[in-house]
Amino acid sequence: MLQIKPAPGATVVRGLSAKTTVTVLESKNGWSLIAREGKPLGYVATRDLAPVR
């Protein structure tokens, strides 16, 4: 789930499918700001991300 800010219980902006490819812009304190096609989307828990293989 994409959140508007990096905090437990924050407002969810949208969901993403498990195979959505994103770019990590920054990671801090267990949260990552992600982007798709150059546009920032929101924050996800870093533990929920997996590298592209």
C-alpha cells in the first residue's frame, strides 16, 4: 500500500500490484519513497519491496 507519509497508520493513497516496478528515491527508518515513470508516488514499508530479477 502506498501511503502519503512514512508512518504506521498514515493515510493510504493507493495499492500497488506485487509486480509493479518502481524506483526507490530514498529510504529512511524502514520507509521508502518510491516513484514510477519519474513521478513520486508515496511511501511504502521498505520490507515490502523486492529487487528486480
